[in-house]
Amino acid sequence: MNDWMRLFFQGDYSLLPPNWPAILLGLLLAFACGHIIAWVYMFTHSGLSYSRSFVNALIIMPTIVALVMMRDRWDAGEALMAAGNPPGWAQLVADTNLAHDNREKITACRVSANKTKKDERCIITVRGQ
């Protein structure tokens, strides 16, 4: 794999140690922003009844989002995909494993198809579970 592709697929910060002061500052800023948003919501809805649980969510959600975004972006994306669509994530992992296990055969078949300019039939191996 090319070096730039390896760096792309390894993620943003996988080679660096965590910067704890930056992490703490990011979490504190997210918490403060959540408080500001919650106070604005409370004051703009003071005549109306507002949901206290929604106000609590407004305070906590920016902090949770900051934690997710501080993870390696590739790992965070995997976690979001797995949580959002578990069957789709399982299919993606299975397809990736199938392509990885048959990489040489697929490459040879692709080269042959490019030479002949026709569709090529290939025999691959599927692992049992």
C-alpha cells in the first residue's frame, strides 16, 4: 500500500500520544458551550413551559460530541456506522474480509479483464463462519 494511503487509513492521530491539556480544554469548552445554549433556551422559553430533561441534554450533548470527535476519526466513523446500522456494518465487514482474503485472485482477474476488455469470471474462496 502507498505511504499516503497508509497514513489516510490509519487515521489522524494514531501515531501521536494524546494531548491531555488539549483534550481537557476541549471538554471544558464543550461543557461551557452547552451551558450557554441551555441558558439561551431557558430564557427564550421562559413564558412557555420547557423541558428540563431537554435542557440537561443540551448541556451534556456537546461534551459527548467532543469526546467522539477526539477519537481517531476512522475509529469514530466505525463506531457511528456500527451503532447506526448494525446489519449494514456487519455486511461491510464481511465484504471487506472477502475482498481481503481474495486480493491476489481479484487483482489477477482485474488485470486479465483489462487486457481482454471483456468481463472475466473469477473463482474466489469464501471462509466459513
